[in-house]
Amino acid sequence: MIVGIGIDLAEVERYRFDERALAWFARKIYTEEEMTYAMRKRHWPERLAGFFAAKEATRKAFGHAIPWRLVGVSHERSGKPIIRLYGNAERLVPARSVRAIHLTITHSETTAAAVVVLES
């Protein structure tokens, strides 16, 4: 049964930071794993926008303003993106009887989108 759905769009242009702004924003929003992954890619602003959309979609699916760095995007060996919750946010999974968190992210040169589905 579906217990939550979230969707979000992010404009890639908003994630084209200079080095100083990137460092500040990254410390506030992204996990180290997300930053390492994104910065290895040629079009890293698209990845950052996608990760932000995934975090916001997760917050919407749970219906809570989860702190940004307690929600992270990781990847399975296959490359499939997954949501990881950290710290107090991990408690939301049993509290909502969530058995699985499904995530899909897509991006183009201008826009990134993510959808999260919580399944019990």
C-alpha cells in the first residue's frame, strides 16, 4: 500500500555555483556522498538539482520538514538511485510503517525532477 508520494522539480541553473557559493550550499544541503558523486560528473549542476529535487520529494512524501542533510541520495551497484535517511529521520520509517522507499530522478540541461513513493 502507498503511504506517501512526493514530487519536485528543480531548475538546473540555480545549482551552477561558483566555488565559494558551492562550498557554502553543499555544507548546508548535501551529504558528502552526494557531493563526491556529483562532482565526478561532467554536468554536475544537473546532479545537484536532481539530488535537491529528490530530497524535497522525500520531505513531501513523509509530510515533514526533514533536515536537508538527514536525507541523502545514494546509488545501488546497478546505478539505481535510492534514498537514505540518517539520524532522527531514520525513525520516520518504522513510525510510518514504511517497507520501501522508491525513487526516480530525471534531468535535462535545464530541469531536474524526482518522484518518491513510500510503500508499506
